[in-house]
Amino acid sequence: MLDIHFIRENKELVQEGARKKHIEVDIDRLIAVDDERKALRTELDEKRAEQNRASFNIVNIQGEEKEKLLESLKTLKDGMAEAEEKLVKVMEEWQKLMLSVPNIPDMTVPEGDSDADNVEVRTWGDIPTFSFAPKDHVELMTNLGMADFERGTKVAGFRGYFLKGDGVLLANAVSQLALMHFVKKGFEPLIAPSLVRRETFMGTGYLPQSEEDLYKTQDGEYLSGTAEVATMGYYMNETLDMNQLPVKFVSYSPCFRREAGSHSKDTKGLIRVHEFFKWEQVVLCEASHTESVRLHEELTQNAEEFLQLLNLPYHVVVNCGGDLGLGQVKKYDIEAWMPSQNTYRETHSSSYFHDFQTRRLTTRYRDSEGKLQFAHSLNNTAVAMPRILSMLVENYQQEDGTIRVPEVLVPYVGKTSLGKSGQGE
RNA sequence: GGAGAGGUGGCAGAGUGGUCGAAUGCACCGGUUUCGAAAACCGGCAGGGAUGAAAGUUCCUCGGGAGUUCGAAUCUCCCCCUCUCCGCCA
């Protein structure tokens, strides 16, 4: 959510930002509604003041005078009720409009409509060449008994999967490596709830817009698609000390996504699944654009270093306006090389929000002058499983169909090669 | 799932219809005192909105919402949350 004062004073900027994000919003209408809101508020304030004065005086008067005062208060109350009723209606529209105003994308965000218009900013690593016909991860992992997709769908339905055998060893190894990598960098690890109340989804900006992407329980909670939601909720309605900042969490949770509207995409394998698990970098910092930008680059760098540890070739793209979420100011996607698709696929998504989320969540801190400020927030993937496994096995596959274990993972996996023994069925 | 208790400022904790946005204590900030500190003493100390150059004036907020009343932290109803006991349980 943006500050209404800011919107009023920077109408063109806000409207232009929405255009760049390809999000429709009527700022003129919002301002008109806000004018109404202000007028009604002022009217009510004055009437309430009069009522307060009368209520205070009423104790000291009696008889006919009191009767007269009560009579005039009745008229006043009727007027107030009328104004209140109008205000409720106005506020309803006001809230709806306010929640739909997107955050303004950074100047450096390229124009564009969809992920096809994202712009590559750098590449790292050598794209592997194979002296044999490389297999895709579904075939590799099935052959090696690392995953079972048939039984996965039998049990869990569309996009269901089992990880098994060396697939589980590899997943846990990657997970542990990620945890160590980020703890070393000063992140505080957190295991976060996936079952989260509506309020926090509103605060992070996933609701009310993306209701159809979320699973909902019969008790009204939602299953979150990222630990970002619960982790941002951690300091909801709290005031932090400035010397706590920046707060850096690396937060783990199971993640659930309905993938509504993606039915035809990535229907096989581990790229797009309904249920996965992920470590997420979540950061709160002081309300400074410079600091946000610095940390945004840092979080991106952290993820790149992780891919470098795994020696997975990747590139970084800056997302275009049309590919940005409501609250995001700027976003980088990191995409690792996927031999079977002869292209890069997303492994990390790094974005910053300024105070868009914290304003909705009321996460503040006291600055050096003692003034309350909304913190800035950022997040980026640390590592998402099982998706990363698909890149690992495809890039590290050997001619005999086995998988070489990336050197850095050997201590965590306990062997140098996957699938040599105990393969498959 | 059953029974009970409770949600008040950074914290503790008073307040059961009338200048209560709220006693008191602690914490915190400023000052006096001191070589310095502690103690003591004095003063300040919730958030948000409107208006204003400012001082100020004013409105809202005692978990959230609705109601009763001229007037609600205080009474009524609904919801949320926390705690205790019982049941169930990884």
C-alpha cells in the first residue's frame, strides 16, 4: 500500500508506474473518493466535537434547559448517523482502490509485457556440452530411483511426485548446504508456518488479488506459497529497534501453489509442482532507497554464490514492468541452465518492496530522531526444492546415466555418484 | 472437543457509566546534584488523522466489529487471540 498523501502529490508518477506494470488503476477516481472521505471526516469531526462538549456540560444543567439540549443532540445524532453511513460506503471503495494501487517500479526496470521481455544482465558459468544425448531430469531420476512420478500422480493427483532414494539424499544435501551458506552470511534461520491467516497475506500483498492461486482450509487459513508470508508476519504490528536492522532471516517452509492458469505449462517433472519446500531470504531494513538497493544486490549476490558453489551455469535477468508483482519495485530472476530444454529456468526470484508491505503489516522502527518509520522489506529465494534437483541432475549427468555429485555436496550426500547402487525398482 | 479465566501505554498493573487516552511502578529521555557515577529530586515520555507557518485547536484508538446511552476502557451481542484444567494426540 502506498501513502495516500504520496499518491495525491505524485498522481502522474503513480499512474505511470501502474501503466508500466500493466496494472489498471484509476488514480483520479481514488483522489475523488479521497476528497469525499476527507469532507465527510471533517463534518463528522465537527459534529463529534459538538457532541463531546454537550455531553460534558450536561451534568451541570437540569430541567427545561436539559430537555432542550437533549432535543438538539438528537438532531445532531441523526446528522452524524447519516454522515457515518455515507462514510462507510466511501471507505469501502477507498480501501478497495488503495489496495489495488501498485508500488512504483524503479527507473531501471525495463518496459515490457511478460517474462519474454525480461532483460539479461549477466551470465555465469559454461553451458555444458555432452558427448552423448543428454536425458531430461524426469527420465534420469526415474531410471535412478530418485523420484517416482507415476505413483506421485496416483497418490497426489496432477503434478504429484515422490522423491526417493538418492533423490532424497540430494534434496536434503542441497537444503543443508543452503542453510550453512546463509547462516555463514549472518542470516538467522527460521522454520516458518505454511498455514497462515488471511491478514498476513493481505499484508504481504498476495491478497486480495491472488485468491485463486492459494489453497484455503475449511477454517479459513491459507496455505502459503512461500515462507515470505509467515516471515513478514513475524514482526507484524511491532516496532523494531533501529539497531536491530537490517533483520536477515533465512526461512524454511513447505510451499503450496495452485498454479491456477498454468495447466499446460511444465506438466512433467519437478519444475512446476503444487507442493514443494524452500529456504527464503527475507530482510527488513531502514527506510532508505539506497539501503534497499544495496541489500537487493546483496541478496541477489548471495543466491548467485550459491549457484556458483553448485557450479550450475545461470544468468540473471531484470524483470520487465509487466512481470512485476503489485508491491515489487524491482525484481531479478536468476535462471539456471536446463540442458533438456536448452534454456535457462528460474531458480531464484529477488525483489524489494520499499515500505509497501510493512505499511500494510505495520512493521515499524524508531529512527535516530525517535520518529516511527515503516521499515523496507526485501526477499529472495535461498534455494527451492525439488526444482533445483532437476537442474543438478541434468547438468551433472554422465554417459552411463548416473549423476556425478557436485563436489561441494559430497560431504552432505556421502558419496560421489548417484544411482550406482540400489537403483530404481 | 468440554469447562473456566483473561486481553488496558515499551513492560508490569489500577481503573465497572461522566474532563479517563487512562493512576501507580519499572524502563527510557532531559535536567539539578557529583570530580565522575549511583542514589535522590524535578520535568518529559502511546499511536494515528484534520487544521495551522508555529503555538495551538480538534477527532479517532483501552484485541476487532456491532449495539445500548446525552456520554462507554467500564454495560450487551458477535468474532479473534492468550492462559489454566480435562479429553484426544505426533
